[in-house]
Amino acid sequence: MRIPLLAGSGTLTVDAVRDETGTKLNALSIRSDAMRADAKGRLNAETGNLTLQAALTDLSLSDPRLSGPATLETGVSWQADGALT
């Protein structure tokens, strides 16, 4: 099965640290001809947050009914026994 967004060569880079205080994602980077994505965040037993930026060169690579480029910037935070925002 061919997945157009993953076709060809690309790179994945991860810089993360896990210790007794939790996990810190200093940087996650995905690059290919069709897409780029970057994320960073922190997670422990009580709280977490993640930021994500991504871009596709052409949406038709993910759904043939769509066309053109797309970008996304978002953040997610959560707290133990709290809401996901």
C-alpha cells in the first residue's frame, strides 16, 4: 500500500529526555518533500503540554477531494483530574 505523504525519502529527528521529573520533548522534526512537522512539549504525572506546527505541500496527498497547501499550528495542555485544553 502506497501512502503519498510518506513516499520518497525523509528525515525524523528527536531530542527527548526522560528522568524522575517526567519527559521533555525538546524537539521532534519530520521533513519530506510533501510535509514538515515540528513538535515540543513536557509530560509528567501531573501536567503536560505539547505544541505542534505542520505543513503539507498539497492536501490531495492525504485526501483526493482536497487541493492546495495547508498549515497547522496548535497546542494542547492537560492537568491531572482536569480538562484537556
